[in-house]
Amino acid sequence: MVLLTVGVLLGDPRLPYPYAVDGTFGTEEIEAVRHLNAALSKLVGWRFTFLDDHKSLIDDLRNRRPGLVLNFCDTGFRNSWELERNIPALLEILDIPYTGADPMGISISTDKALVRVLAAGQGMPVPNETYVDLTADPLVLPSIYPCLIKPNSSGGSFGITRDCVVHDSAEAEEYLRWLAAKLTTPDALIQDFLTGREYTVGLVGNPQGGFTVLPPLEIDYSDLDFGLPPILTYGSKADPRSPYWNKLRFRQAELDDVKWSQLVDHSVRLFRRLALRDYARFDYREGDDGQPRLLDANTNPTWYWDGKLAMMAGWAGYPYHELLRLILEAAAARYGMDVAR
């Protein structure tokens, strides 16, 4: 049996990286690729080539056409987050099979207000929410405080800081105007400020072949300095100068059977409704009533060796390379490919 050639498609380290504080790929990104390369080398039945030069990407895909693309380019084409959906669109045009969400799945799930509507239509608990057009004058302001304000069309917690939890109209207007100056897509959400336990559910697979459901993760905010709102900020992920940096802990959640079954059922139904593919992560947070409500659907959750998805896979007995194998096999099965083992 011939080995399947897989093109591993990544962000371009030669180009600026606007998401990072210093605007470039740093130690964390380089280390992640090193771990990825080492993990993939352990897999049998696949031959891997890396594709990270976006200047020559189209020619490389045409001239060295892979049998499957492992699409880990969550930075977007030319490291522009707004062009994340352009990568699978290009692969569709070239008729190259690939892992992960298609352009439509990415487009829909990027719109958090739309995801909330779709989730609510599936009977899933969601926060109370108001959509805000940041170009409007006057701006829509909250009616109940405290509340949380966040971008509607953004990822990686960009635009979420300690000041996004507001306590009066003056704070709300100041934060909305700050967001308006920061965002490419000028829209935001005003949500209930949920302060209960926060969970993540990970799925690998597809509806037609079944899912590997990973153990749930809980975010522990107990090490945060007093007065900081317990939220997952951009600084906690990307800025070593942030008071949130290295202060959050991740642990396996302890859930009763009923709550766990509900979260899995909600996640599977939303996976289907959003037409996602191969893997995804869903975030929930409890309100005062103890009911978990959907926060976000992560179409392309981070593939890093030390990310949440890898951590949850490890709890399930899948080391990093086995998580990668599960993703590859889910995509290969979806395309009807026969893979050597």
C-alpha cells in the first residue's frame, strides 16, 4: 500500500504576525512546530511535507500536490486572521482534500452572534446577549450591570481585556469605542457576565463515523490577583506583561453524569448544525443557577502540543501524536481514503 503524502499547512514565519504582541512569530510558535514535526514522525502510514511559505503556496500546492492537507494554518493566509477561510477555499479550488472546517463552517462560526442564534435554535442554553454595531451613533449600551463586552467577529480572545467587564454606562461606552478603533469588523456583543465554572468539550471525528469525545477541561482562575475579573483574556494567551499571564490553570473537570451528557449532546448537535469537520472545541460557562451556557464554538482550536485539545487528549490516553493521528484518520475516512497502518 502506498503511503499517503500529507502537506502540513502552517502560518508563515517569514511574514508579520499581527496577533502576537511584538508582531512576529516567537519562541512559542517555533517550539510548537518543532513538537508537531517530532509527533508526526511517529505516525505510520503517512509521509509529511511542510508548507509554510505563503508567497509560493499556490505554486507549491500545484507542483507538489499532496494527497491530503493537514490544515493547521489558523493564522490565515499571509498570517491575516481575516483570511483564515481563504486557505480551505484555495484547497477547494485546487480540489485537494484537507482536514478541518470548510470556508462556510469557518465563516459561520466566526460570527458569534449567529452561532448563539443557531445554538438557541437547537435548544442549547446561551447567555443573554445584545449585538452592537460599533459604527452606530449613539451606541447601544447595556441595560444591566455588570456585563461583559467582547468582539463579535474575532478569535484568540483578541479584544478581551480586564476592562471588558463593565459596571456602568461610562465604562461600557469607553470600552465599546476602544473596540471600534481596534477591530477590522466593527461589531461587538454585550453578554451576561457569567462567573461560574468554565468548561471546554473536545470532539474528534465526524457525524457519519462517530466521535472520540475527550475528557472535559475546566479553567481554574483561583491564582488571579484580587480584583481581576475571572475571564480568558488575550493577555493570558499572548502577552507576558499581562497580569493574566501564567496565572490560569487547566485541569480535568469533575462533572456529574447528567451535566456531562448534556454538554456532549449540545456539542455534537452544534458540530452538526455548523457543519464542522474532523475536530472542534466548545466552551461553556455556568451562571448563578449552575447551568452551563455556550460561550464559543472553536472551529480550528489550537493544534499546539501544549494546547487545550492536546491536554484533553492526553487525559483520554492519547499522546500528542495519537491526537494528530485521530484528526488525520477522521479526514481520511470522510474522503473515503485507505491509509496504510
